[in-house]
Amino acid sequence: MKIVDLICAKGRTGFFFDDQRAIKKGAKADGSAYIGDPVTPGFTAVRQAGESISVMLVLEDGQIAHGDCAAVQYSGAGGRDPLFLAEDFIPVIEEHIKPMLVGRQADSFRQLTKEMEAITVDGKRLHTAIRYGVSQAILDAVAKANHKLMCEVVADEYGLTVSDKLIPIFTQSGDSRYDNADKMIMKGAEVMPHALINNVKTKLGEHGELLRDYVAWLRDRIIQLRVDKNYSPVMHIDVYGTIGAWLGHDNYTAMADYLATLEEAAKPFHLRIEGPMDAEEREQQMIDMRELRKEIDRRGIQVELVADEWCNTLEDVIYFTDNKAGHMAQIKTPDLGGINNTIEAVIYCKEHGMGAYQGGTCNETNRSAECCVHCAMATQPVQILAKPGMGVDEGYMIVYNEMQRILALRKAGR
């Protein structure tokens, strides 16, 4: 079945673009806004409204497939592509993607995304957000043309089996790390709370005490609120490099000492720490993650390290995996470009002993989240991020409900 048209629509995301460098340099939160001057090129404010582009592919029988282009909250940081603004990039899609897809048969997700990913403009690949959204639309088009679910297309083309159970969902609290933790516990989130520990002084503590106290509080709160005494969620906390900023990004002994105190505070729950340091460039970040993993493994500290910063592309995920730079990689879906790369990253991690966390960003849309669910149900990572937004309820609902629809439809043989 042919693709006969491509139409773009400007949209909003479920959160904001934040200038991470400005925040790390001391921009102050003021309600939902930040006060201070932006630092990263392209930003006109430290926090500004997130934007998306909905890409709609019209099939010859009148069906419309669609996906959403979106970029991460911290665009332009950690080696990522620049700020993604809809008015800047709709013309790029219409000029370079539309001619490639219109008139083509929607018969192979892998082939069409491979061709789309190969497009360059002035010697550069298209923005990751464009490749992300267009690949979703292609997957949906192939699924609709063949009367299949998107997860079934992925499974068929990559030789996988669609999961017959829910993938564990990881929920994000944002700065409401106390109130939102309650929501997570009441909803039975399997992995929580993210916690957004992105400032040493106000969130980690100048001696690490604020995070340690929070972990202990979270432990007690889970025990207090859980209805099912067997409910034992994983604590997964993103510290945005603040532990390294406090102790030194290559001070592995001191960082391991601190992680041991967090492990103790979390018991009996398992703990993951994402982004313990930010070395400001890929090679050193890989080395730091590798050496810190060696140190905590040698000492038997039961804390998993999750690679995030500077582990952005499929090539980065492979590189960190091959070097055992952490125990788990966040496969931050918009950063990898086409969702074909997310699929391949999860497969690679699983085949090479690295935990696969199919993540993303709060700054996505309901549509990109739904498409990611289908990828996860086919590839079966350790966990999938509830997205978009930081309110818990909305993102958890979108991801949970899409997984349940897939399970129900397949059980019914539809």
C-alpha cells in the first residue's frame, strides 16, 4: 500500500525545554519557571515550552499513520542535537523527507527507516527529533498497511517475540519528589522515583546528606503506604552528575563509599543511580563509569549504575556496553534518532550483558510514548519510562494502558 501524502502539524510536548548548563551554573527555580540567563545556544529562556511536530502519512486507502518528532528536556546538553523548534524544522521535513516517502510502498519498516536515516543536509544527518518522529510514522504506516500492531511489525522484522506480560514501568517525579512518590506507591509503579537530583547544594546536599535522607524517607514511605506487602519497587534515582561534582568525577573510592551509604539507606529495596558523574565529554565519561562500576563490583556494593550523559546514540550505547561502563544504559529514545536505533540498542544490550532501560524524556508526547511502548513490547527491555510529563499520573496512564491494549488484543487474536 502506497504512501500518498505527508502532512506536518506543530504541537506541544508534555513538558519543557530546560537549559541544563544554566541550571548547573545556578539559575534559580521560581515556581514553575527559572530565573536567570540562558547559556546553551538557541535558548531564549532557561525554561521554555516544549515543541513537537506531528508527522502524518496518508495511505492510498485513506488511513493516516502518524508519529511525533520530539527532543529531550535538556536539548543541546551532553553532546545532544540543538534546541528543536517546530517552525525551524517543518520546512526541513517537507523538503527532505516528503519526497523520499510519498509514492513509496509501506512494506518494510527497516528499509524505509534505513533510507530516512541516511539523508544528510550540508553533510549532516537530520536532527534526531525529526528521525525520531518520522520513524514512528513509518512504523505505524507499515502496521496499518499490513493490518498488524506496531509491536508485531517490529517482532516480525527483527525476529523477536512480543511480550505476553507488562514491561516494568519507571515513573518520574520531577521536583515534587515527595508528593509524586506517594502517587507512584499507590499506583504500584515497579521502578521509581527518578527524583531529579540536579543541584548539589539544594538536592544532593553539600555532604550528600539531602539525597541520603530522601532515600531513607522513600524507603519508609513505601513500607508505610503499600497495600501489598510483597510490593518491592526498585529505587532508581537520577543524580545528573552531582555526586561527581561534589566528590570529583574520577574519585571512584569516595563515590563508592557514598553509594554504599545510599545502598544501606534503601534497604530492603534495590537501588539504581543514574548519571553519578558528568565528565563533560564521552571518552572520559565512559572511563569514569567503567572504573566506578569496577570499584563497586569489587566491593560488593549492590547499587546499579545507569549510563545516561554522553551515551546518546546507538554507537554510544554499543561503546558503553562493550566497555562495561555501568550496569545499565538508558536508551534515551529521542536522542537515538529513528526508533529503529532504539530497537537495535535494546537488542544489543540484552545480547551483551548490559541492562536495557528504554527511556526517553518527560518532554515527549502521548504519541511518541505509545510508539515506544510497541518497541518495548517487542524487544522486552528491563524497564520502560512512563512519559511524557512529570506529573506521574498522565505518563503512567499512557504507557500502562497502551501495554494493556496490546496484551488484550493479542490474547483475543485480533
